[in-house]
Amino acid sequence: MNVLVTGGAGFIGSHIVDGLISEGHEIVILDDFSAGNREFINPAATVIKADIRDADSVSRAFAEHKPEAVFHLAAMIELRESFKDPKAAYGVNVTGSMNVINASKAAGVTKFIFASSAAVYGDNQNLPIKESEAVAPTSPYGEQKAEIERALKESGIPSIILRYSNVYGPRQGTMGEGGVVAVFCKKLAVGSSLTIFGDGEQTRDFVFVDDVVRANIKALSSNQKFGMYNVSTGIETSINTIASILLQEAQKDTTIERTKPVAGEVVRNSLDNGLAARELGWQPSVGIQEGLGVTWEWFRTNV
């Protein structure tokens, strides 16, 4: 199948590209390289440098390569940046996404897979959160993801929306919802102390990037006209636990510094993945100890 991946040079996108190529698909990457890395690009992929905010560039890419399926990952992913500059975030996350949706519809794309986020649920504490819970984002980033979810549902394009929890793994940057893992790994690699905000008992649902790739491949083969699924482990892991495991993996006795909590930070979070298990046949397979071990090894040799 001919597949176009926006943000395919980024952390998650590049792993999805690798997975799709291993499945025999022909891949076109569309990325502006504002966050993507050319070193992450699979040499079997065709690369187009373009900004999704430029509707003409997006339309040309679709007209030239005629994708049958689209994985849309290009986004401004830093939640805090969406507060600092909501206009810029909107330009990428909404205007840019609508350009991709419109081009997909015009090109007759038969499957659109959208990388959404747990941020659409806001501060919901009915854990683990199911897809049936209300969408109530508390950040511009979450609002923008929710807006594109609605637009996809109304578009008529056969679509699967994947709401990621906190994705981590090799190639990860320090921005985004799972960025704490990369921050800790980079600091350990250069011998710096780790900083934990608050008491460190705040929890997140950390899902390994290889499991996220498998969820995307399952979504591509799904016959559903529209579906919305959490991609998560359903398990809460504290920041203290992340630090402890990484210190063990790195075999370092690094100092942990504690500072005041981040104002407005969600204290606990996890997403239920039962619907993805039932309808997509997907479940996570990599535990936190194994995943952090693989992640640390990548940072140890690449920082």
C-alpha cells in the first residue's frame, strides 16, 4: 500500500515508518524538520520537506504520490508551548491538520490514522479513563486535538483515532507528554543530577514506542469506518519509579534534586486500553522495566 506519514522524521513517526516498511508498504514522509531528525529516516522512504500549514505544498504531495492511507503525526506536541503561543500551536495542530484532511478527502484516501492524545480528557480522575468518558481538555493542545477528532468524524474519511498516553522509547525528544524519560536519560548520559518536581509520586501511563507502532499497524488493517482508541498500558507509574529504574539500568548513583510542583499539573493519569484489545486485537507487550532498559541503552550510545 502507498502510505503517506506526516511527521515521519519525528520520534513516533519514524518508528511507524520503520514498522510500515517492514510490512512491505511504500512510504512517503512529509515533514518540515522543525522537530524531525534526518538521521531517523528509513532510507527506503521517499521524503518531502514541507510544512503542513502550506495547503498548496500538502496538495502537491498528495497529487504527486497518490497515497491510499495517511498517518498524521505532524504536530506541535509540547503542551506547555500551547499555552505560551496558542496561535502558533493552532496553526500547526488545527490549520495544518485540516490541510492534511482536506487533501486526503480530495485524493480519495481510504484510511486516515490520527495521532491524538490523552490531553483530550483533561483532568478526568476516573482512572483508568475509557473512551466513553467526556472530552474535556484543559489545554490548548488538548482542545486542538479534540477539534481534529471532530473534524475527522465529520469528514467521511474512514478514520482511526489513536489517543496516546505517555509514549517513550529510543529517538525520543525532551518535549511532549512522555518527555520526562528522555530528560532523565540525557542527564544520566552526561552525568548530571535528575530534577523531580514535587514529591515525585505523580503518575503517568507510559507506553513503549514499539507497542504504539503495533497499534498503528493494527489500525491500518482494521475494517472499521471510524474508531477511537486509547493506546496505553492502563498502568500508573510514578516519576519516582521512572527515576529509580533508570538509575538501576544506568548503574549510576546520581543525585536527585527536588523542586516545587508544576502549577496545575495532573497528579494521576492512566488510560484504559480494553477497547483497542477487543476491536483492534492490540495489547501492549513491553513492560516498563524492559522498555526503560532499551531506551536507556539507546541514549547511552547516542547522546
